[in-house]
Amino acid sequence: MSRPTVLRVPPLSPQLHDAVGEQYDALDLPAEGRPAFLAEHGAEVVAIVCTNGGQVDAGVINALPNLRVIANHGVGYDNIDVPAALARGIAVSNTPGVLDDAVADTALALLLAVRRRVVVADLFVRAGEWQRGEFPLTTEVSRSRVGILGLGRIGRAIATRLEAFGCTVSYHSRHEVPGVPYAYAASAAELAASVDNLVAVVPGGASTAALVDREVLDALGPTGVLVNVARGSVVDQDALVAALVEGRLGGAGLDVFAAEPEVPAALADLDNVVLLPHVGSATHETRAAMRALTLDNLASWLDTGTLLTPIPE
Ligand code: DGY
């Protein structure tokens, strides 16, 4: 019996790439010559597997007349043209729930690293500077006021961790979240004005583009720290670089950037920023769980026509 044909959109981890190949007839979307490839093979494809670095735009979707499902390896799915998929009745899944702890840990790691200057202190020791004098004092995360932009699953996992640090947690989301013990701010700027540290964890996409703009950064101010574990698009990156360079913002911990893997050169010259290569969910444990859920969604749709974790409506 012939197996369904699944299009693998790069980049995929070798494990996910190989697992798809073991279970299905797999094709790889090439980096070059896509129109010719899609014209030749498009009709064979019933499913796509992708991750946040791989764009699945309307051009790809509409070149696949028999496409029925897109299984995204990641909770964020701003890499997919969802309206184009839904217009054709194509189902889309993501991987919520399994990466909350890893991303929350990353947010805390960034906040601690910036506030306690962990990276700079490490370089200080390695350079032998300790012998010449003490490292300058830093600022605590414990008992600080932390604002969370986006109180979904990951935001709540961050809040729980911050409670253990004795922090005062407040948040801004599109809607007030019932039943949480955190103060709600009506806007991102209002939230930023009332906290020491701001953590962005909203979904990417048009509705959150540049949510953290100059007004928000100035409200956070010269002693404030921004942590972004969401998407680069959530922050006006030019405004962020300017605020840091001009000393209008105290520091930043960034796991995501506007045009990954490009990182503004000016950031690399600053010692009050910590830069990570989008590794929020990148642990062995979490990536295995994300991979399993991606494959389970695909199998579920192909077997029963239902997804385990469809993207929110
Ligand atoms: C996600 O799942 O959206 C994360 O950004 C992947 O690391």
C-alpha cells in the first residue's frame, strides 16, 4: 500500500527529518528551484512538516492541490500563512504545552544573566581580572517587580518561577485572565512603567508586531531590563538597539531577533545584553516531546481526520 507523501520544509532537526522519512514517503522542499520542484511534485503532497525557521507561505500552500494538513514543530506558527491554509480547509497543528518549562527556564536564565551580569563576570574571571580587583555589584531579580507580556501557558510558567523569587508579578494580555493572582495592566506601556523587568512571551504575528515599541522601552527606562523569549517581531528592534546604545534602557536578554539568524552588530558590542540563538525550547527532553507531538498530530489527522493540538481558532 502506498504511504502518504509528506513535504519536509527545512530546517528540521535530523531526528524529525529522519522520523518523517521512516513513516511516510517524504520529499524535501529545496532551497533553490522551488517553483519547478513544486510544479513537478506538488500534487503528490498531502501533508507538510515544518518548524519556526521554515516559511510555509501562500505560494507553497497553493502549489499543493492535495495538501490536507500542516504539522508545525513549535508552539509559535507565525512561519505559516494560516489564512491561506484555512481558506483551503487545510488543518494546522502546533505543539503547545510540552515546551512551557524549557522556555520559562530560558526566560529566567536570561533575566538572571542580565541582572547578575553572569556572562560579563565569567569573562572577568577568564581574563584574570579578578586578581586586579573585585567585580562590580549587580542588581537582584529576587523581590523585583516583573511584568509579563502574554499570560498564556509559558507566561504562567514564568510567573510561577518568579513567585518563588519573591517577585511581584503583573501582566498585560489581549484579555484579562480570570483567576490569576497577578495585577493586570491595560497596555504594554502601562505594564512597562510599573515594573523593573519586562518579559515578552506573546505569540508572534501581525497582532503583536512591534508591541514593544519606543514608548514601551522608554516606560521601562534606564534601570529596566527587557527579556524576549517570544518572537523578534514582537519588539521594534531598531528602537531597542537605539534605547540600549543611548542608555535609555538598562539591559536586555534576547533569545529571538527580527531576522534570525541575523543579529544587529551594535548588540554584540554591549555588555548589558545577553544574546541567545533562539534556544528557548532547545533541550533534549523538550525537543523529543515536541517531535513526538508533531508526529502524533500528523498520524492522527491522516488516520482519523482530527488533530490532537490544532492551532487556536
Ligand atoms: C516555538 O515553539 O515557537 C519556539 O520558539 C521554538 O523554539
